[in-house]
Amino acid sequence: MPTEGDSMLLRFLNWRETHISESQCVIILALLTGIASGLAAVLLKTLIGSISSMLTSRLSISEDNYLYLITPIIGIFIVGVYVRYVVKDNISHGVTQVLYSISQKKSRLKFHNMYTSVVASSITIGFGGSVGAEGPIVYTGAAIGSNLGSMLRLSPKTLMVLVGCGAAAGIAGIFKAPIAGVLFTVEVLMLDLTAASVMPLIVAAVAGATVSYIYTGYNLEFFFSQSEPFYTSGIPYVILLGLFCGFVSLYFTSAMGLMEKMFSKLRNPWIKFAVGSVVLSLLIYLLPPLYGEGYEPINMLLNGNVSEIFDGSAFYSHRHDVLYICIFIGMIIIAKVFATSATNGGGGVGGTFAPSLYVGCMAGFFFAYLLNHIGIIDVSLSTKNFALAGMAGVMAGVMHAPLMAIFLTAEMTGGYELFLPLLIVSAISYGTVRIFSHYSIYTKRLAQRGELLTHEKDKTVLTLLKIDNVIETDFMVVHPDMDLKQMVQVISQSHRNLFPVTDSEGYLKGIVLLDDIRNIMFRTDLYKKMKVSKFMAVPPAKIELGMPMEQVMKMFDDTNAWNLPVVDGGKYVGFVSKSKIFNSYRSVLKHFTDD
């Protein structure tokens, strides 16, 4: 029986349909989503800052701190218990989860996703987890947009736009970078910019950034002052930096994938916690700049204060030694990916967005500093400028999002005067990575399962199609021990020319095509002699239930078949025909491209 709340909602929905058009409704919801996502971003940054300051404000600068061996373990333990026993759901890999919901769940995210990632990631990062807050805030913003749209019972297509609005607003709010927020949805979430989506995305991103400015001031995320101008004579070195960032990006993505596979093989969550937390705490103790998001070390390098990066480490006394600086920065670049993987693998919650920025800054600085001190070039490269360009380069390579990397780096640092080197480094890094991998760190997991939406309409529509929706089950089943007479009786009652052959337990043994037995079906002398097992044929291929549609179409192409059987663990389910797929394809394509 409907409640009073349900009745009020129904009346509101009827009023909305009468007085507010769909496009106007989406703009309003985009604004609300942007405001809510911006507030969530401010809350997340505040919580991380408060927890981190409380734990690290009294640490020694000139000597190593044993507290680094304890706080990361405590943080991951708290988050692991919270996720396992309170949330009871997987909330890690926020961006990948959003991509999955767009392609597989009709852009529907659970209600708890609007706050659980904020709670878990603030504890993870505040206690030292070497991950970023951007993945969780994207997950949170996307969930806000999805739930607002679901509450008003909007279509999956509109929900997809609102999910993008929430993600854009989250990025815009946490970085104060509205342009980068919009580009994030285009390049990373791979939503098309259409007449129906561009305005809501802009509204949401601007709203998210505005809320962040109101509550945290107009200061940039990273303070950068370009005291050393960039000259065109430095372009050859910028090109080399792009190549270097490309290979660093490949290392980052590959090492992250290997670490994820290693942790996935550990079935016991407590063993995962023990391995991940111990690895993380040891790495932070040896290399304190790995603590948390790493924004302070980025600010140090962008402002030329490289000696400060040694604060709190056992190497503090060597902070002015060129060799030690190169070794220390190099170790950080290599170790960051292991610290990030250990954080997530051990049970923490965070993203790889900030780590890619962090590694990029370190890589750019390392590249320029090393060339300046080995004496093989006759110019002095600006380590500040190259650190900034490296941020864009590694982000472009890791995320396969060069435009977002360029504008995000410029927006959050104010480094617009370095647009040319940012463009060169990002383009070359991205181009280098594309030679070796077609997928970003976010999309690789989904692409391997055939669940990824792309900007290619054909592949996108096939991804949206589900095998369950195109199975036909009105085929009459026959059995191997049936004789020809019984087969003819079945044919007389069927309107199909194809018959699956199954055993008593329902396992598919073969198929019978009417054309194959047309020459014997009227020979009465064979009615009792000929069994189905004698004239049944082996199907050219079998489709497993749940198989991605792109793989199904490849099977049709490889076999030149018009109908293929569908099985579930060997048991017959039904048939899929090309004509059914084509009809469904046209229907989804029309809906997908209709603005």
C-alpha cells in the first residue's frame, strides 16, 4: 500500500512533467548535483587536512619518525573494518566503478555511495595512505547525480548525463578546475559532448568550483610562480621530457596492474591488510614524502625548495647533496606506485589521480635536475617548469586524457604561460603510451571483460546490448534417442527450421537443421531405424550466457552462422540470431544518439 511520502512524490513527478520540460529539469538537477558535489569535495579536503595535521604536526623535521610505521596501519585497519562490516560493499577504484555503472548498471549507483567513499578515503589519506581523494570524490559526485535522477525516475540516458555532471563537479570542486572537470567526463568517463549534455556538465562543474572557492578561498591548489621564462630553445628538452613521461606512465600503469593482480590472489582480507599496511608503513618510514596525497612535496618542488622534501627522513643530513637528491627523488618515483597499490590492496580507499600528478611532478623535476648536473647540456633547465610539465605528461599518459591533463595542470597552478610545453609534453607522453596500450589505468579492467563504453558508437552500442535480451527460447527441443518419426512430428508442430538436441539433464549435444534431413523426412521405411543421434550436427560455436556482445558478434563473423546456441555451463538456454541482434542494435543506437 503506497505511503504518504510515495503519494507526495507521485504528485510532484506529475507536476514536474506538466510544468518543467526534460531539458530544464536536467539543468536544475545538474546545478543541485554540482552544489552537493562541491560541498562533498570541500568536506573531504577538510577532513583529510584535519586528520593529517592532528597526526603529523609534532613530527621531527631533522630526523626519522617512527610514527610513520604506525599511523598508516591504523588507518587501513579502521577503513577495512568500516568497509567490511558497515558498508558491506566494494567502494574502491571509484572511477572504474563509475565507468562500470555507466556501461552495465544503467548509470545507477547505490545511495550509500554518496557518503561512504568520503568517510573511508578521508581516514585512509589522513592516516597516511598514499592515494588520492579524486577517485572517491568522482564516485561520490556521480552517486549524487545518479540518485537525484533516480528519485525523479529519469531515463538511463539522462542518468548518464547526471553521473557525468557529478563527476565533473567533484573534480572541479576538489581542484578548483571547472574546465578540467568537463574534460574529465569526456576523456576519462568517455561521455559524448552533445547538445543535451554540454550545458548540464558546464553548469555542474562551475557550481562545484564556485562552492569550493566560497569555502576555501581563491587560492590555487598548488602555488606556482613562473620566475624562469620558457624559451623556444628549450623545446628539444621538452620533447625528451614527453618521451620520458610516457615511459614513466607505462611503468606506473604496468606496475599498478601487477600489484593489483598480486593482491587479488590473496583471498583472506586480513592477509591483504597485513601485507598492504606493512609495505605502506615501511615505504613511508623510508620515504616520508609518500605520506598521504603528496601535495606538500609537489608544492616544494614547484617552488624550488627541493631540500625540504627530505624533512622527517633518515636522509635529512644529505638534503643538499646532488647525488642524494637524485637518488631520493628516483626512489620516490619508483616506490610511489607500490605505496599506492599497497594502500588500496590492504583495504584502504583512494584513487590513482593524485599519485599520477605526484609521480609526474617528481619525474619532471628529476629529468631537469639530472640533466643540469651531469654536464651534457649547455643550458640550465628550470626544474620548476619541468616539474609542472611533468605533472601534465604523466597524467596524460596514465589516464589517456591529454586535454584534461593540460587544463587541469594550468588551472590548479596558474601556469598558463607554460601552455606550449604542457601541450608538447602531454601529446608526446600520450602518443608514446598509446603505442603500447590502448587503455587507461581506469578502463583496462573493464576492457578486459568487454564492459567498456567508448567514443566508437558501434562498440558502445554492443556494450549496452545484453545477451539475455536477445536470446530466443521458442525452439522445440529434441533428444538423441528419438527416432525419425518422432522428429517429423516435432517438425510439424514447430514454426522453426532449427532444433536443439539435449540429453535428459538439458545439456546441449547438437542441433538438427531442417535442410539437412529434408531428403529423408518422408521416407517412412526409415522412421523407426533412424535416430536423431545419427543426423544431428555439431553447432559451429556455442555462446556462453553472459558473454560480451562484442565477442558474440566476433563469433558470428568467424563462423558465418545465422543462429548460434546459448548455453549456461553446457546446459541449453536458447538461440541468438543475427536478425535479433541487428534489430536490438538499431533500437539502442536510435536511443543512444537521440539528443
